[in-house]
Amino acid sequence: MPPSAPPPQSPRRRFPYPPRAIARLGAIALVVAGLALAFARTAGWLTPARLSGADVVDVLERHNGEHPGFRRAHEKGVCIAGHFDSNGRGQALSKAAVFAPGRTPVFGRFALAVGSPYAPDGVPAPRSLALDFAAADGSTWRTAMNSVPLFPVGNVRDFVALQRATTPDPATGKPDPEIVAAFMAAHPETRAFNALMAARPIPSSFANDSYHSINAFRFIDADGAARAVRWSMLPEAAFSALDRDRFDAMNARDRDFLFNDLFARLRREPQRWHLVVTLAAAGDRTDNATVQWPAARERIDVGTLVIERALPEPAGACRDVTFDPLVLPPGIAASDDPLLSARSAVYAASLRRRSGEGPRPGAPGDAFATTPPESQR
């Protein structure tokens, strides 16, 4: 054997780990592989027929147009900050620390459910209020609420079908009426949502609007007992309605009048809402956001939300946050509503996409620039 060749290795040198250690490593590898498989299955990677969060984001982009750097839904928004004062009544329903008597810091976002960050405010679109509660025990509760107390569809496939049916035709700039009519004929719940949108008075401000959890959740008390609930933020500000017939005039005067009104109100004083929890009764649906519970259900006021300031979105705490409805503290759990996991996946996919798109152009929430960039006109 030439002098440069290495000496023969003993079996111990070839296999530095004893058989027992190898068995343990193999078991760990199987666990990791199982977790990866489960994650891939949950994400939809192994089931092509299942819609992923990215699939839904693709559909939203085709429906709304591409606006790099912005959220893919509720694009026009502004960050807010304040606190929540619990009155302690929520402790009988949930062990979540946010319901203990006292104050919890809050930040969040007001937004319009419009397809463009440059859309005018005078539209009959739902509004949204998203919040992040940072409780004293280190837990976080995030909730994304809409101003309409129900959703137009009950599952993600119908949501995608609705977006496709109402996507404008490039030739006309409007959705194909036959496709829209076919979808509506097959979805009475969407027709009911549209009827509600057409009939409801439109509040004149973000500050005098109500916001609703849409989906059902479960509150779990200190003894482990669970109850199905929904919640709403009900304003202290006096209600007044917008005149739908004057939308064009209002937009001509100020395309961002809702956001400017919010800033003006907050310069004068904080704005307040009451967090009211609605308790389900036996037989109430918890798996379908298109179904409202009867108005007679028990409701409990558990505290007051106080919004103290609004901030341009690039400078606010809400900028890089997804208000994932499944970010829940101990004491609050998801219901069996399939839209919850779908919303979580779509919000995450939207954040990943916009985070890689670099600095975005100005928008009304960014100090209320009312003129979109040349490429968006």
C-alpha cells in the first residue's frame, strides 16, 4: 500500500454512532418528515384540487388589478393606535387575559373593502376594523371585523367563484352580466348579502360605524367550559348616514373624505366603541358566516375600545401585520367555520407577496396623497 494512502478504518470509525443512537435519529427523522408532510398537506401542496392561500391571492389580483406593495384585499387603509378598557364582565365567558379588569394596548387598521388603494371613499363598500390586543400576560389577540354582520359566501371555493364571476371584462371594463347572473342564481346567500348592502344606511364615518367578527368563535372559561360567540364593536359616536345619491359630489370634493374625517375627529378627541359579545343558543350555526343569529340572543358589553390616533400606514405598527383571525390567546378558540383557516392562509400569502415588492407608491393612507402614480391612472 503506498505511504500516502490512509490506514484502513475500523468499523467503529466508519459508523461513529452506536446502533441505539442511530435508531433515535431515525425516529426523529420520521417525526420531522411527518410534520413536513402534514404541513404540505395543510398548505394544499399535495392536493392540487385544494385552493391554497396563493391561489386565492392570484384571483384577487386578477379581479382588483395589481397594486404592488399593497394588501390584496381592503387595500385602502390607515393604521390606528389606542387601548382597550375591560370592565371585567368578559371573565365569566373567557379566561383570556384581555378580559381581566384593566387596560390593554391596541393597534390596528381601518380600511375600505375596495379593489384599489386609490378608489374614492364615496362607494357602498363594506369597511373594516382590524385590531391587535397585546395582553399583560404576553398573549396576542387579533381580529379582523367588517361593517356588515355577515359574509357573501360560506366557503373559500364560493369566494373564488364570486371573484371570478365579478372580474371586469377587459373589453368592457365591467363584469359579464350573464356570468354574474348565473352565479347569483346558484347562491341565494350572496343575493341576501347584496340585498342587505343595498338596504342598509351607510354611516357617514369610520367612527360611527359598527364592526362585526363575521365568523363564530369559542370562548373558554377558567373551568374549561366553552361557548360559541360572535362579537361586535358598537360606536359611541352619534349615527348619521351618507346620501348614496351624492357620492359623485362627495368624491369630487374630496376623494378621501372618510379618512380625512377620521383624522379630524381624532385631533379633537379619542373615538370609542363598546366590545359586545353575542352568545349562541343551541342550534345556532357556527360553521357558516352567511347565517346571522337571531337578534334576541344574549349580548354582553365587556369593555371599551378607545382609538387615540391614526398614522400613515408605512409609519404605523399595522404595516407588516396580518390580522390573522387565528392568532388567538388562551381562552379564545376557532369555531368550525372553514373560512377561518382560509382567511389565515390568504392573509399570509398576501404578506409574503407584498413584502417582496419593495417600497410602494403613495396612497391616501400615506398622508392622503389623492393622485395615484401614472401607472395606476
